Amino acid sequence: MTAIVRDENVRSGDPRIAGTRVTVLDLKRRVIDEREDPHVVAGEYDLSMADLFSGLAYYYDNREDFAAREHEAAAARREGELQTRELLRDEPDANASERAD
């Protein structure tokens, strides 16, 4: 059985295949979301098919946790975009003095 591990210092603590930097989400995005051939994905990541399918099984066993994390990440992304827009809106226009000349 392939071990799925987490380490906060590797790939932001995302669950990954032991001994690699390949995360469960890497596998899910390519095989499930993008519908890529699992054999090709396993070959590109230098994983056995057992490793790949163990990662996907882990995803399916923990779908609710992954969905919650994706929801939190999307909310944080939206908040960051809002803060960026506010900063840009409040920033004086650097080109305004050039246009006045």
C-alpha cells in the first residue's frame, strides 16, 4: 500500500505520495478534472499505477476535506483580489503628472 504523507515544509502540507513531491491534488486535477490517461500521468510523474490509484483513492475517501480546502482557498483568493483592487484604486496615478506636462 502506498503511503500518503503530509509535511508542512513540502508542497504547503498538501497530502502527497510518500517519497515524492506529487500531491493527491496533482493526480486528481490531471486524471479526474483533465481526463488524462492515468498511464501517461503515472509515467510522467515516475509513479507506479498503484501509487497513482492510491492517491486517487485517498482523494475519494477525503473528498469533503478537499472540497472544504478548495472553498477556503477560493475565498482567500477572492479576498486577496479585492484587497489588490482597493490598493490600486487608492494609489495615486503615477502617470497623472506626466500627462499634465
